[in-house]
Amino acid sequence: MGLPDSCQDLSTEMEVDAFRRLFPLRFFERHLSESLRPDGRPLGKARDTNVNLGLVSSADGSALAKIGSTTMLAAIRMEVMTPSTDSPDEGCIAVEFHMPPICSPTVRPGRPADEAPVISKRLSDVISSCDMIDLKELCLVSGKAAWMGYLDIYCLDADGALFDAALLSAVAAFSNLQIPVVALNDNGRIVAINGDGEQENNASITEKEAVNKEKRKLTLKNIPFSLTCILHKKYILADPTAEEESIMDTLVTVVLDSSDQIVNFNKSGGSALVGSSAIKSCVELARKRGKELKQILGDMDID
């Protein structure tokens, strides 16, 4: 007796799926009219978020961040460099965002994704403008040696809100960072020491001239949080999926610091200007999201 009902349910499911593929915008607008999204979320709710630290053993700091299906792996490698003459007492941070073909069907092998350099630049701007890291803390010997931090972020699954997940993974990776031990070798050069207390290139070390004798954490002064929203007609959708981004093209990303001050505001897509009421709504959603992320990072002892 249950077979006809099962067949009818399957038929209905296939019809819904076909309608979704053929008329994606109409499909979504039917849900939006009921203040609900196809995945069951309210319009202003972000997806489930998880962060795991220290997954890359070869890195000095690393983190895996997941927002829904969107997944980012961040790894930091520290190297000793000669500081610039303009900033002799400061180190430097270089950010690179990668989108390998595994992350999305739209990324083709051998062709870099168009979004990658854009997100790299935005991440670098936000990290520097919010003063999350005191670059003077990366100085070893004024004018002679400082730390160069290479932050590489790999997108493993690109299911929307890539910048938000990338920034979260970067913050978590810096919180996990352990500044390596360095010392002055007999040639007068500052070199990193491996876990056994030996110089990585096996040259001799003058122990009495050690620059720092143990690994140390980096102080994060001002942690940035971000939220991307889609603006469509009278609706505002927080933390969009890749499908939502492909259908509704006006994206707004708000970046706030630890004290809820706006650090960065970015709009992409859409020809119309964003009204002040929409901006205020996006900022309020970002502040609410910032509290959620602070809770997640706070549970991991990330200040």
C-alpha cells in the first residue's frame, strides 16, 4: 500500500528539482517570500561553523575553517629576512589565496581562478588595516633581521562566502602560530633552529648569542571578523552559498574589528547603489555574526 505514495513522493521530488534547475531565481524567491531559504535557514542566519587548529605539522601555524561546506586550510611559514630600510624595526606578512581545481567545478586545471588574486589582496588589506599584528613584534635585530610570515590559504571547497571563511582560517592560523627559535651562528647570521636545538643547515651555533631561546606565541591585538550578505530586492541573505551567489549577484561584505568598528566594506556585482538602510542591516548582521565567531574562537582560547 505504501508503494504508490513512495512513487508520488519521488515524482514530486523530481519535479521540484527540475523546477529548481530550470528556474533557479523563481525557486529561491518562493522561499524568500516565506523568509526561509531552501536549506532551511532564516534569511539572516549563517551556516554552522567549525575551526580546528594545528593540522599542518610542517607549518609554524595552521588552521582549518569550515562555514557550511566552504572549507579553508591556512598555513603559516616563518622565515628570517633582512628588513627594509624604511621599516628597519618591522617584519612582514605576505598573503596568498589559492583555489585548486578540487575546490569547485568552475575552476579549471592550469587556469588560475579569477577570484584568487582579488581575495588575496582583500585579505592582505584587512590584516594590515585592522592592526591585528604588531609588525614590530616580528623584529629580531633592528635593521638586520626580522621575521617574514608567509600565509597560504587553500580553498578546499568553494561553497560561497569564500572571503569570510578565508579570513576566519587566517585569524585561527595566526592564533596557532609558534614563532620559531633562532640564534646567531658563527658566521654572524641569524638562523632558525629545529626542534632538536640544532641549526636547520647544520652550521655551528654560538649559544651565548641566542636571539630567543624558546618558541613564543604572537600577540593578536585586534581580531577582524567578516560577514558576506546577498542583497536581492527587499531581502538580505547572510552567509550565502555558491548557488545563491550565482543566482543573486549583489554581494556586500562587512569587516568589523574586535570592538565592532567597521574595518572594511566591499560591494561586488549588481548595478544599483546600496541604500543606507541596507548597509545598516548588513552591519547589524555582521555584529551578530562577530559575537558568534568570538564565541567559537573563545572556546578555543583564542583572544
